[in-house]
Amino acid sequence: MADSQPASPQHKNEQEFLRTIDSYYQPGSDPGGDEERRISDKTNLVAEAKEDKEENEDSPFEVVRTAVSNKDDPTLPCLTFRSWILGLFFCMSLAFVNQFYWFRENSLSLNGYVVQLLSFPLGYLMALLLPDKKFCTFGWEWTLNPGPFNIKEHVIISIFAGTSVGTAYGIDVVTIKRVWYKSDLGFGPSVLFLLTSQIMGYSFAGLSRKVLVYPAAMIWPANLISVTLFRTFHETRNFGGRFSRTQIFWICFGASFFWYFVPGVIFPALGFLSLLCFVAPTNVIANQLGDAFNGVGILNFSLDWSYISSAYTQSPIAVPWIYACNIFVGFVIIMWIATPIGYYSNTWNTGIMPIYTASLYQTNGSRFDIHRVMTDQNLLDPVKYASYGPLRMTYTFAMTYGLGFAGLINLIVYAMLYYGKDMVQRVRQVRTMDEDIHMKLMRSYKEVPHWWYAVTFAITFVVSIVTCQVFNLMPWYWVIVATVLPLIFIFPVGIIQAISNQQPGLNIITEFIIGYAMPGNPIANVTFKVYGYITMVQALALVNDQKLGHYMKIPPRHLFIAQLVGTIICAFVQLGVSYWLLETVENMCTEEGYPFTCIQANTFFSASVIWGLVGPERMFGSSSPYHPMLYLFLFGLLLPLPVWMWQKRYPDSWAKHVHTPLLFIASGYMPPAPSHVYTNWFIGCFFFNYLWHKYRNDQWNRYAFSLSAGLDCGLAISGIVTYFAFMNVTIPDWWGLKTHHCPLAVHGYLSQPQ
């Protein structure tokens, strides 16, 4: 018998430790001892062992253990007066700013990092200034100031605002219906359309949470950055640098705010520095290769942050260097190699069109006028279409559709090869793995009943059917079909995204289905795409927020309220901004309306004509010149295989850095993205995420996200200020006001004006 008690169980197996205790404290093992004391010691040690186990229990996945705390304080207030005020403020602010910039040629999207950084000092300021007087409303006691600003309030504010990070996809339908199809849906029906398409996805998110949110195996890696940033703010006081993150934010905010007056008002040409056009202004090919809007953007640089951190690329600071290299390589192959080869060999007779645009053409190179082939009900008239001539598109536009087919199948194959075993294991773990510490901690909070989500779905489903049927968007039975698609795909696509952070898109699938089912009906086509594709995208975005709340121990019912209220407010604000701009901006969505050229809506309109008005059978059928694009799915199917096999054989070779799905990312935004945005974004990635990250890593860790958010936010506010301040001001005409220095790029190289 040992003379000392067993060692601490901190680094021992629990069962082994308990067996040691049992053998040490056998009744009668020490006849001369105090039996009651020994039994009491045993009880205390067992209790301490269990407490120590709970204290040290953590996620089974290392990447989660590194970022997410395994502790929680259920007493922290969450949905407080402060979080309501700041949450609603940022929700409306982001909805306004992001929708305002969505219509602009140089679109910008403020993300959640901006809210995280700005709400932190504002929350602390409110905690210092607000009185702590208590109020009683309908029997519910509340206060303006429940104490220090805490991390859960910070998270719920970001979840409020997260609903406004992206523009509601339904606004595309509202815009093209009014601008191009000359049939305004009206504000009231538009609100119903937006609310149903956005909130229906939310109900899917709730009904899928047990598979996509609760299991430890569903990691959702993108959230780990946000979790780290939240914990840095609230758990670290000394950042180890000369400046705090907040100070860096405001320094960069001020610099970005004042600098944008130069490229935004005084010297817009700084946004498009085309070396090829400056050297050879009268050379057609130099113009086409150097232009950013109607060309491929070779040697076209920008000093405008809105083209470096655009809505298409996001901030260059947020993308790891290796990923950025993959994306840029894909861009170079598609835009700088494949496009010139196909275009200058006059494939499909595209030499009479511009090299890069989403506009649609006739066979003679003239712009395609949809009103020459439509009936009064905005449907295709086959007789008029046969007489007017077939629809044609540029080589780049047609190629990107083929690459869309390839990219979708490529992502699926890549996920199976690289994450297949992991996904199968995770799916099994969903059913067999014990609850991890985070799920156990969430048991302290009341769960959202399934019937809340079921009622939400029932209401939005019925209203969507009524809206589509009454306002002639789409026959009611196709709403049912469109609703089934996200129900089918949300689990497999959600699992892929939760594991690999990649999301396959269903837009081409939805366009194909309704294009064959209802050819000649463009509005039905885009409406079906919204309910069939964006419902799933919205659902997975909300699932992502639910996982963030799961990691940060946000009460589920509070999260439900924040997401639902934020989604509703976002719909009203974004639609209001859209109608305001459509009513007040002259020549909206045209080249004469610069900078409000609506390049994204233009591309959406072209897609509605290709897939809806004309239809996939006419555009990609066996008699179409674009039919070979359908076979690019074989390219996407086979591309990951040699790379994967090479990595298996040579695991430390260059191939380990190749991520084939990233090669297709740029093509998904081109057109409408100005072609030079990827070049300038990549240069930014090189300076910020390679040089700075490699040689000043401590500084990068402290200040990178603050710098990014400051530059983005300063630009966004400056853009709005300059719009209103110079609305009725005439700037003296000079060379620097020109934004297009490659005038010959707007024509085809075989149809240049004499």
C-alpha cells in the first residue's frame, strides 16, 4: 500500500484513474485507519476527477480546439438593448451600402469583419454611457445597460448584420423586369417575392441543423476566423504592438476615405491604367487586350481600392496566398490564353463582336433586340425569332458557361477524391459520435422548436405560390418543383461546404430544368432560379451563422430572432435602395449612366435571354454552334484525377498546392467582372499575404483584418459621400476624367469602324 494518494488524473485515462482509486480505497484495506475519512476522500477524488475531465474536454478536431473555447458562461446577456440597437443599425447600414454599390460598375461588398471591428468600440462606449435603470414591459424586466459589453452581444450583432452582407438575389429579377422587360413588378409584390425567397431558405436552415450544425464533424472552417477575431477582442487586452487594432482601423479608414476622392471624383483614370492602350492607342488588338471592361485586362492596373477589393474578389487580405495563386492561374489560363486563342481564330464568328462582354448579338454583330422577337406578354414569338435571326454571344461568354458545367462537376469529383473518406466518416460520426463539449454546453439553452421553422416554411411557401401565380412570375406548380431542389441538395452540398469550405452552385441546373420545361419565358426562368438555387444558398449562409452561434454559445432562440428580423429588414432596405436609384439616376443600367451601369444585372438579363427567352435547346442543342460547351463537363470530371494521383505518388511536390476547383472561380464572375480586378487583387495578395505575412508575421496577425476592414469601410463611406456631394457639381473636363482609354475595344477586331 502506497503512503500517498494517487496522482492527478489530468494526463491519465479516466477509467485507469478510477480503477486505481478503487484498489486504493478497498473497504478494510487499512484496519488501523479512519474508514469514514477514506470513503470521504474517495468520493472527493472521484468528483474532482469528473470535474477535471469536464474542464479539459474539448472538440475531437484540432482545428476547432485551436480557435474555439471549450468553456461558456450562460449568465452573459445576449439579446440586449445594446445588441438590438447596434444589430439593427449595422443590418440597415450594410444593406444600404452593399445594395448601393451592387448597381455600380465598381461594386463593393462590406463583410462581417467590418461589423466585428466597428461594433466592438461602439458596444463598449454604450456600456460606459448608458444608464443602468431597469424597466418593466408587459411583465418583462430589462435595462438599457446590463453591464460590461460582452462577447455574446458582439456575436449577435454580427449575426444581425450578416443577413445584409449579400444582395438579395431576387432584386435581379425586379431590376431586369423593370429595366429591360418594361414591366415593373411593383414595390409590394417585390417585397413579397424577396421575403419569401430569402426566408424560405431560413426555414430550411433550421430543419437541417441536426445534421449540418450540431455534429462536431460539421466544422464550417470559415467561421473559425470570426471566432478567433471575437476571442481576440474580448479575451486579449495587450495586442503586443504600438497601435491597437481599433487605431489601425481608423487610420486606414481615414486614408481610404480621403484617397477615394482622387480616383472617385478628381482623377477616375487612376482606376484603369492600361499600359497597352497608352503605348498603342490606335492598335485594335492592343485595345482589346488592355481594356478592363471590353477587353481581357492585360497590363491594366488600378490605384482604386474598389477594383482591388471588389465584390467579385473580396479583400486580398482574406485569401491565403496559395489559394490566391490557384485563382489567378485559372484567370490567366481562361482570360489571357484561352480567350485570345479562341477569339482571334474567329471561333463561332465572334471576331465581329467585342472580345469580352455579356451583351448579346445577332449573327451580323449587331446588338440583339429582345423586343423584336417577343410577344406583348414578354414571351418568345418563334416566328419573329426565326425571321430576326439566331441569338449569338461572345466567345468568352459562351466559354464561361462551358466552364460553369466543368466547374460544378470538378468540385464534386475533387471533394470526393480529397474529402470523400473524411465526409463518409463525418456522416457516420453524425449518427455515432458522442456529443462534443460544444453541444453539451448548448444544452444549457432552450432549443428552437421545429414547429417554428415549419410554420415559417408553410407561410413563405404559400405566399410564394400566391405571389408567383397572381403576379405572373411563374405557374404555381413550378414553385413546388423549385422548392424540392434545395431540399434535395442542401444536405450533400452543405456537407461539402462544412468540410471543404466550397459550395457547388445549382444555378446552371435550375436554368436547364426550367429552360426545357418553359422555353420562351424569361421571367419564369429567373424566378425558378431564385427559388431553386438561391433558397439553398441563403439556407447555407444561415446554417453558417448558426454554426457560428453554436461555437460562441449563443442561445438558439435569440439567434432565430436575430436572423429572421435581420432578413426582413434587409429585404425592405435593399429593395428601397433599388427603387430609389432606379427612379432618380438618369440612364440607369446603361453606359451613359456610369458609374451605375448595373453590370451584374446586365449579365443576369443576358442569362434570362439565353436560358429563358431563347432556351437551352436553341442555344446549346445539337444544331447550335455552342453545343460543344456541354462536353466541358468531361474536362471538369477528369481534371482532378492526374493532380490527385501525382500528389499521392509525390506528396511533397508542387502538386500539393494545386486546388483544381479554385481554377474555375474567376470564370464564374466573368463577365460581368472587369477583367483587371483579378490582376490588381492578385498584386494586393502578393504584398499583403505573401511579403507582409512572411516577413512581418506578427504584424500581419495583429493588424491584417483591421487594415482590410478600414480600407473597405473608408471606401464605402467615401463613395456615398462623393455621390451626394458632387451630384450637382460639374468637374472641369480634362484627360483624367476619362475612364475608358481603349476606345477600339468596344468593337470586334473584324468590324472596326472605318
